[in-house]
Amino acid sequence: MGTGPSPLISLRHVGKSFANGAVRALDDVSFDVRPGEFVSLVGPSGCGKTTLLRLINGLIEPDEGSVEVMGVRPRPGPDLAMVFQSARLLPWRTITGNIEFALALRGHPKPEQLRRSKALLAAVGLRDFAEAFPHQLSGGMQQRVGLARALAVEPKVLLMDEPFAALDAMTREVLRGELLQMWSRRRMAIVFVTHDIDEAVLLSQRIVLLRPRPGRIDEIVDVDLPEPRWEADPRLLPAFAALRAHLWDRIQTMGRSGLELDELARAFPDGDV
Ligand SMILES: Nc1ncnc2c1ncn2[C@@H]1O[C@H](COP(=O)(O)OP(=O)(O)O)[C@@H](O)[C@H]1O
Ligand SMILES: [Mg+2]
């Protein structure tokens, strides 16, 4: 896999099946994520993106092959944080309370919880909502809280599963910029799942393109676009258009099966379709 710094995350020949082997979710998947790198996993619904995130954070284990984070089998802990499509906040706790709870679970003492939740809420522009409850916030604001909660533990790896998919276009655009700025300041590694090609090209340094049934790597693509990308919009560059066209081309070769699964996923956004 070349030279350079040793990988933070390393997957080797990973295979995973569900339903007693009836569903081959992943087959012979190998890739690395380097420290501080922003990698997107892209592909039609059912190609195993969420399964890959669950393998990386140690929620499930591979049937074949190996998954390592910092050289060992991943286990839930402060090195890994996850952000989902909806923030999944505790409705009976304030915004501050939600972040403090995540920190308490990881053994941080009370003053530290307060200090960190204050700093993070300021960083995501929610200082004035510290004592609000989740239902008083818009979807975009709730996602900001989810991001703040994930970053509060200062993870080395941030795993994001279609974090902006449920937001309106304008909010999505704003949060993408904020995420990039946050990433450039903190430089944790990000593994970002999306089925939005433009979003993947816009945000990431590398794209792992997957194809479904069984979930396999189609291609790993380097995204050589100028940084920082929230300042000059790379979507106006010919290189962006070329990359986007290439990825769409690859996806066309995947045929109808992927698109049908996509319809199902839209009908059951939270289900394992
Ligand atoms: N817990 C599960 N039980 C049964 N099948 C599952 C489970 N999790 C995922 N799958 C199946 O594995 C495949 C990959 O799923 P998933 O990782 O959710 O794909 P993606 O996130 O790319 O849409 C799909 O066919 C899905 O139905
Ligand atoms: Mg998924």
C-alpha cells in the first residue's frame, strides 16, 4: 500500500455476511485511512457503507479479514466518535446536558464536561442555545449538536453516516463548510459516508467507491483539488467536473440493482433495507 505515515485505520480483505450468510454485505474490502485524512465512502444503497462504519468502530466484527484502528482491533472508546443522519439527542436533556452526558460516559469529571461543552457549542455556533431542549432546535441545529457531541471527546477518528442527507440544501451547504473548517483546525481523520457524489468530491481527499451485491471496492480515487475548499468553491473547476463525471460513469456500470435499492432506502431511511 505504498510508503508514507502508517495508517490510522486499516482494513484487509474484509468480508461480512448477514442473515446466516444469505446477504453478502462486504467482500474482500481493503483500504487504509491515514491520520488526519478525510475519506469518503460512496456508492448506491446496500453497498455496505454503514456496515463498514460499524466494523471500524468495533460494533461488529468481520467474518473474514481484519479491521485495525491504531494497530489493534477497534473497540468503542474516546478514539472513535460517530455522527448519524439524525442527531439522536436525549429529548429530556438540554443541549449542554446532551454533550455533558457523552463526556460523563467517557469518565470526564464535571468541570471538564462543562468546559468542553461550552467550547464546542461556541465552535458550532450554538452558544445561545446551551440551555435549550432538542425539540426547540431545527434539524440543522440538532445536527450541529451531534457534531459538537462527537468532537467533544476529541476523537482521532470521526465516523459520519450520511450526516447531512436529511437537511435542506442550504443548511447542508453551511454545515459542509463548517465541517471542513473544523477538520482543518483539529485534523482528526474523517470517514464520511454519502451517496451524494458531489458532496464526496467537494469534501474529501480520497474517495472509496463501492458497488453493491456483494459490497466491493470499485475504485479508490484521489481528489486533487485545492484547499481550503470552503474559501474558493472547487465545484467551479474543470477538475471537479472531470472527477464527478468519472464517478458517475463508474456508477452507471453498476446497473439498475443499485438504483432499486436506493428507492427502498428512501422509503425506509433508518431501516436496514
Ligand atoms: N443487521 C443486518 N441484518 C441483515 N442484513 C443487513 C444488516 N445490516 C446490513 N445488512 C445488509 O447488508 C447490505 C449492506 O448494508 P449497509 O451497510 O446498510 O449498506 P449502505 O449503508 O451502503 O446502504 C445490505 O444488503 C443490507 O440489507
Ligand atoms: Mg447506510
